[in-house]
Amino acid sequence: MRKILSLGLVRGWLWQIVGTAFGIGLVVGVRLLMGLPAWKAEPAAVVGGLLGALFFNYGVGVFDDWFLGWSGRDVPEHGDETRLGWRRFFGPSTNHKTIGVQYLVLSLILMSVAGVFSLIFRTELANPGLQFLTPIEYNTLMSLHGIVMIISILIGISAFMNYTVPFLIGAHDMAFPRLNAFSFWIAVPAGEILLSSIFLGGFDTGWTGYPPLSARAPLGMQMFFLGVSLASFSSILSALNVLVTVARLRAKGMTPFRMPIFIWAAIATSIISLTATQLIGLSFQMVMLQRLLGMGFFDPVKGGNPILFQHLFWFYSHPAVYVFVLPGLGIISEFLPVFVRKPLYGYKWVAMSSLAIALTGFLVWGHHMFTAGMAEYLRVPFMYSTLLVAVPTGVKFFSWVATIWRGKISFPTPMLFILGGIVVFLLGGISGPPNATVSTDLQLNNTYYIVGHFHDTLFGGYIFPFFAAIYYWFPKMTGKRLSEKLGKLQFWLMTPSFVIMSLAMMRIGLLGMRRRVADYDPALGFQPYMMVMTITGFLIALGVLVFFINAFITLKRGETATGNVWGSRSPEWQAPSPMPLHNYDRPLEVVGEPYDYGLPGSQYVKFEGEE
Amino acid sequence: MKHFVIVAILVVASTIAIRAGLNSIGLLPELASVQGTSTDQLFGLYVWATAFVFSLIVVTLVYALIAFRRKQGETGEGVHVTGNSSLEIAWTVVPLLIVVYLAFIGAQSLADTRRIDPSAMVVKVITGQWYWQFQYPDYGIGTTELYLPVGKQVDLQMTSRDVIHGFFVPEFRLKQDIVPGRTVELRITPSVIGNYKVECSQLCGSNHAYMTAAVDVVSQADFDAWVAEQKAAAGENPVLLGEQLASQYGCTVCHSADGSKKIGPTWLHLYQSQVPLSDGTKVTADEQYLINSITNSNQQIVEGYTANVMPATFGQTLDKNQIAALVAYLESLK
């Protein structure tokens, strides 16, 4: 019993129950004092959920150091925690690599849950008519698939930024390790609250949660708003941490254009997260308050404006797409030189293109609203700004192809996922401009074409590079190398299936198939396409299952890999695997360019005391 | 140099083949509106562009992967090339010019979809969860199917009674969200006679999938005949017309004619009865009360019901004859 209670997660859950009960009691008490009927589900659920999340963090022990500091006592140094073994992943670790693995596991769990949701409703959609889901169940699963995947992606990005940024820049840890722990642990109750919406009536609005629909949806809607608001804390604080870490903790000699290219992507993505995430939190909290307290922000009867919500929502949610893909594109640029044994072509242009995408991304949100009924003339400037995104994105593609040209190319699993990512992201890229010009978008908006387009961008820009990164850095995390055979099986299960699925989506979307429908008219003739999407969806899931099996087998009895597995110039591969507690035993200095493969005698980093 | 020549030839061949393939499968549904003409031209341009960019990147990539793969037992590194500024500038500036040109064409295409014909026929579109209603103020008729004469611009004046809905007919290539609290305009000139379907394009709750209505584009002669038929059906009998209006305007969603209690009070035995109001007084349900309750619904609230539930806009949406017909119908339920 004491052993179980020593796990932070278990203590967190117990305190979460206490906090939730306390929150509900608080609402009941206040209502009684105000002379209202004691019980009302909405405020009880929201306040209970919020306090439960805070108490959870207290229970885990995330606040312990801060409380010690505030009370004037000494805060202990967090020393070697490896003696805790696997148990360290269940407590409030402040080590960036432990937190990175925590994020990674949480991300994989949420990704699997959201994936299962999609398999359920894809099975429903394989045939017209309602088979086994009611419309509200369909809408809840479809909405949760979207938002849980998004949270999983944000967490997955935090995973890789946390795990790699410190050692890529030669630092011991992140700039704010305790804040880092909080960023992770607040995401756990956020995910729980989000998923609890299934049990509280669900919601029928999609992940966009447009009012007035979301103002009248079932109670599950509030859990959606609360869960996303809490997760946005995680995203904002994590971005802050990354930016400060990169600004302050780089190794000697690591000038901006000698940073690994992934760092540029991490900067670009963190700028967006830090400055735009507030807007989605804000817009969701406004609807939350409209429901709780009758503040009619978006209620036309009270003079509110439903379109305002869409502006606030998309001001984050479009740049958010670049939050999702920029790290992935950074990983592509980071790995390509290693596997083609050639410098990254046009390093500075690739680095600047990440920033250009991030900055342009702030000016394009209106293209989601071409049909929304906003001021009509606004559609023209948004059309120009949106199309501009194609320019820096094109720079990346051209640079990748030029990097590969005349290399010495080998094809281990991470390289396959990188190449799959490039081709799939290209499909997402070239299917984009028709959504940017207004007249063509009037046909495409809210159809399956959009669904195909953004699944292409997210698979190409996130999922494929994400798996490439796992295969690439798995030896660094565990000292063992994932099976190449199973890795290739996963790749070939996922890639063709995914391409077929997204093309089928775009095909019926062009023909007018609406998205977010639980049922469709068989007379449309789309049933064969829907069946293809369902089958390919299951094949993708099978690929992910192969990955889990691979990870499980490798951890049990995988091939040991402690050296420089991929022949990389990057400093982390000059250190032992798994990575030691404080990364490098000696300070390192950057003495050359990061990607000078093929230049004899060149060196990227030099450790102190080394010739 | 040899590599570049081969790749260039392959890219051209692949572009032509992909474009031909895409066009042969028929990418878009049949076009049935004047507004969609320039949209489809723009789509045609995109098919070219898509085929070219896809070929340029993928063909070059695949070629490079094959030509420069590490052969069995081969060691060593690739060529040490770090970049070329002129090339980088070229592939930044050329795409920039292309997208600016695309945006320019896109703006023209948008303008084409928005040309206004001052003699357009007005149709009021009223939406709610989950229904479509269409009113023709010029003819004083209302339906749940949209009838349109071919070749004549129709000005859809759309409103929503609850959440955001969306008007979408794939063959018309146009889509417009319908926002509650205001009137949204969409102009369509149907160009081909046929039967289509309007589908709600903005997620509007559980039954979103089923929010569709028939759209029939007919010849002017057929349209005139249909109008006459509709008018005759309502006839000169105001009670029948009123009953039709009550269902078309969604009144019967909240008010019953058989005494059962719904969201609003029933109409059965209402006329000339004593109605208790929320302020404690009583009022006789005479003709003036009925008119007032329709056009000024928040003024006299029946005891046990709340204000602001019934739309307060019927005073504007209904004309005098329609209100008279509704009152006649209510009186007939005495």
C-alpha cells in the first residue's frame, strides 16, 4: 500500500477526487447562501473539474518545491533519480528527459484513444444508415477524435522539444525545470476532464465548438471547454520554457546559424504557442461563462456576435496547425543530412522559412471563415495572405530535394518515415491553395476535401516525422534499438493506406460530400469510397499496433545500441546511451557547422579537454 | 547534366499524365449555376498546378533516391554542397509571383460569383434545427422545397432561428453560413433544369446529416404554373392558408392545435377565452390579443411561460394578409 501511495500519480488521483468533491461542495454552499436550489450540474462540474485538476497537481507533488521556497525553507537539489527505476516516470520529476518520456507516453495514450474513436465512427460510416451509433454518439466521438488528437499532438511536440532541445544545444536541462514538471502534470487532468465529457452527455459541436450550438449542447461541452483550457496552460508554459532555454543555455560558440535546424523549428513553434494559445482558451472560456453565468458574448438575442467567436477561435487554431507541423518539418530537415550524408541545402533559408511560416500564419485565420458571413471585403486580403504561406513552405520542399540530390542515401526506418512525411505533406500542401482562393473554397469548405487536406498536412507534418523521431532517438532513450523489420512493416502498412484514404476523402469532398455527418444518402454513390476509408483506417491502426509491439519487444529484449547509431554529427550521439542524468560530463563548444557531412576533417562540437 | 535532362522529361510527362488522369475521372459534380463558371475555370487551373508541383517534387525525389542510393558495400559521404543563394532566391521569388497572380485571379473569380442583378427574385430562407423553409414574398407563398426558375437570379435572404446553419448545393458551387440574429444574402442564377438538393453545410447538432431539402430548377413556364398551383392550394380560404403558414413558419413546433402542452400555450379553445398573464392580470383573447401575441410576442406573457422564447420577428417577416390568415385559423380553433 505504501509502495502504491509513493507513486505521485496515485496520490494525484486521490487528491483529485478530494478536490473535485470540494469544488462541488463549494458550488452547493454558495448556491445555498444565495438562496438558490442547492444542485445545478453545470457549475458543479466546472468548479469541481477545475479544483480537481489543481488538487491533482498538489497530490502529485508538483507544488512541493514552490511551497518550500515560499515558506523560506531550503529547496532540495533533485539528484540522481535513476535509482527509482520505472517509478520515476510516475512522480514529479524535474529532469527534462524524464519529462520528455512522460510526455511521449501520455501523447501515445491519447493518440491511441483518439484513434480508437475514429475507428468506431469509421465503422459506422462504412455503410449508409445508422448501424450502431446514435447521432449524438457519433458527434461526440467525431468531436473527441479531433480535439484529443490535437491535444495528443501538442503533448507529442512537447515530448520531443523537452527531450531533445537541452542536449541539442549542449545544456544540462531546461531553464525552468519545476515549471516544466507543472506543464506536464497539468496536461494529465486536462486529458481526463476532456474524456469525461463522454460520460456527461457528450457534445455535438465538433472540435470547433461554435456557439450558439455549443451554448446549448449537453453538459459534456463544458468538460471539453475546461479540458482544452487546462491543456492550453501546458502548451503556453512549455513554449515559454523552450524559448528561454534556447535563448540562455546554448553551448559556447553556438551562434544562431550554428544551432541544429530543429531548434529553429522549436523556436518558431514556441513563438506561436506562447502568443496565440490564449485566444482559444479565451474563446472557450467565454462560451463557458455564457453558459454558467448568462453572459451573452455570442448570443444574438442579447446583442452578442457568434462570428466574434470564430475570429478568436481561428486566430489560434490556424497558427496551431503550424505549431503541429513546424517541429515535424524541423525533424525532416534535421534527419535528412544524416541519412543522405550531405549538408542541409540552404540552412539559413530553411531556418528562416520556419519563422516566415510562423509569422505569416498569424495573418491568415480568415480563410476558415470565407463562408461564415464576416465582412465580405475581408475575404480578399485573407486570400492573398493565405496563399503567401506557400512560399516559405515551397522553400522547405526545394531544399529537401536539393539536400537529397547527389547524396549517398540509405533507408533505415527513420529515413522511410521522413520520406513518407515529405510526400504526404506535399499532398497536403498542394491541396491547400484551392481552399485559399475564395470561389473554389465556397465549394470545398466543410466538405471531406478539407478533411483529406488537413489529415495530409498533419500526417505528413506530424505523424510521420513523429514516428521517425521515435525510431531515431529510441536508442538515446533506452540504449536499445527498435527492430528495423517491424519498423518497415509499420511504415508499409501505414503509408499506402494513408495516401489512399486521404485521396478518397478529397475525391468525394470535391463531389460535394459534407463533413461531420453521421449518415449519408446512398444515392450519392459514395459508399465504396467510405468503405475504402474504413478499411485503410484499420490498416493504419494495425501499423500503429505493430509499433507498440515493436517497442514492447525491444524494451524486453532488443538489440543493444549505445554508440553513434546513425553516424550523426550531433553532440548527443557523442555521449553514452541512455543519455546520462545531466547529458554531458564536460562542457562542449561548437567549433564548426552542424551538417558538414562530406567535408573531411570538419567537426561540429568539441568537448572540453578534447583535441 | 544528364540527370537534369532525364528528370525534366519525366516531370513534363508526369504532369501531362496526372492532369489527364484527374480530368478523366470527373473531379466535380455537374455545374448548374452561372456563378460557378469562373470557379470551375479556376479549378481547371489548379488541376494543372497540382499535377505540375506534385510531379516536380515527387519525380525529382524518387529519381534522386534511386540514382543516388547507397549501393551494396559502398562507403563514403555525399557531395559537400551547402547551398546556392541564386537558386534559393529563384525558388522564393518565382512562387511568390505565382501566388500573387493566383490571388489576383481568385479575387476576380470571387467578383464573378457576386454579380448582382437588381431584378433578382427574392426568396426568404428560414432555417432551424432541423428544417428548411422557403418564402416567396413576391407571390405570397411558402414551401419546404426550393423551386427556382432557370436563368433568373434569385436573391436568397437567409435567417436562422437557433444555431448557425449553412446553405450548400454542390452543383451551384456556392456555400454560405446562415448566422442567427441577422439576415445573410446569397445570390444564385441556376443554369440547368434539374433536381438538386440543398444540404446544411455547417454542423448544427445531432441531426445535421438529415437537414436537407429538395431544390428543383424548372423552366419559367413551369415555375409560373407552380406558383399558380400553390396559390390555388392556399385558395381564397384564409383558414386553410393560416394553417399552412402555421406549419411553414414552425409555429406548430411550439404550439399545438389539439390542447396538448408544448413549449408554448396551445391554440385550442384560445379565441375569446380568458388568458391569465404572468403579471397576474387576465385578458380576453380577442382578435387584437392574437395579433399582438404574434407580432409582439414578448409583451403579454401567459402565466407559466417565459419571455424571449418565441421569435420576436414575426411582425417583420409576416405581411398583413398572412397575419390575418393566421388569426382566422386561430379563431377557427375556438
